[in-house]
Amino acid sequence: QRVAQATDAARVVIGNVANSHLTAERLYGAIRGIRDAVLIILAPGQIGAAILSDGRPIRGLFESSAELGHFKIEADGPPFACGGRGCLETFIAWKYLRRQLIDKGRGDLAELGPVAFWTSEKPACAELRVDAVRRIGRAIGSMVNLTRPAVVVLSGSLAIHEKTVCEPLRAAIRRETLKPFAERLEVRAGALGASAGIVGGASLVLQSVFTIPEVAAV
């Protein structure tokens, strides 16, 4: 209601950002023509997911299915903003990573910022990334074992960094996936980059005004 009032928009559509990425990549990008896929949004300090099953997204109540950031990685881990403990997103948040750098005596690197951390080749940063990627791979591997997609798509601002993010994450996902299935699983970067969320959101708005079969299917 507030958005509609502020913009005088005749119609406002609200959706989950991960599902918007999934819609865009399904219609125009990396999973066009694929009916079973998992999309992972990777951004500094944030991670999300969306699941495509038999050509349709699994949305859940309140459009909030596949909340990968809340996967419990450590039962007695640090508290998270959701009120739980040991959530995956805790361990990839810049606050946590920065504290780890300081504890390792690398306060100089603690001033890099989250984006520079994920792309830095400094040994201390690379060591912490190995641990972060291991945790992310474990969570995605569990999701893959549960849903059995043909493709895992890596989307979001960190997915453009092949050497420091995508390549090690592919290896981590395959390690955590059942071996016979891992051999057939393809892990690829999204085709639409940072525009995926905007394109997917626009598609949902268009579908609310017009009848577009390709959009209605997702």
C-alpha cells in the first residue's frame, strides 16, 4: 500500500528476490528450457536460493521457501539476527569475517571491506574464504541431494568472480553431493548478472497486467 501511494502505481507486485532471479534466468538466461534447477544468490554477507521443480518455482508460504541463509551449519554456533544460532549467513557476514581477520592479527585486512575480501589473493583472506566456501558448499550440497536439480546456477554480485568464488564453490558442492549424482550435476554462472533480479521482477509485473504464457509457467 505504501509503495502504491508513494508512486501512484496502479498495481504493485511483491515477490522474493531469489525467485525473481530464478524467473529471469528461466525465461532468458542460464536455465532456459531446464525444468529442474536450484539458483543460488551470492552477495557479500548474503546468500539466498530458489528452487525450480518440474518447470515451476517452489514458493512456499510468504514467498519464502529455500531460505539458504538460515541453514543450521553449527547447532551451537553464534547467534543470528533471526533469533537462531549457527545459521549459514552468520559465517559469511562481513562482521564475522572481519572479526576473524582481527583475531588472526590481520587488522590491516579487516579494513578491506566485504567485496575486496572475496576477491583478495592475500593468504589470510584466502584461508578464511576456504572455510566460508566449505560451509556454503555443504548447505548447497544438502539442497541438491534433497531436490536433485539438473543445474545449479550461481547468481548475484559475487558470482562474477570465477577464480575466487565460482571455481572453489563448484568443487565444494560436488564434494557434498552424492557421488553418482555429482557426476551429472552442472554448476554454472548466471547469464544475466546483476540485472537478473530487475528482469525477473519486471516479468512478474508484466504477467500481472498481461497474460504471458511463458511467465505464467514460472
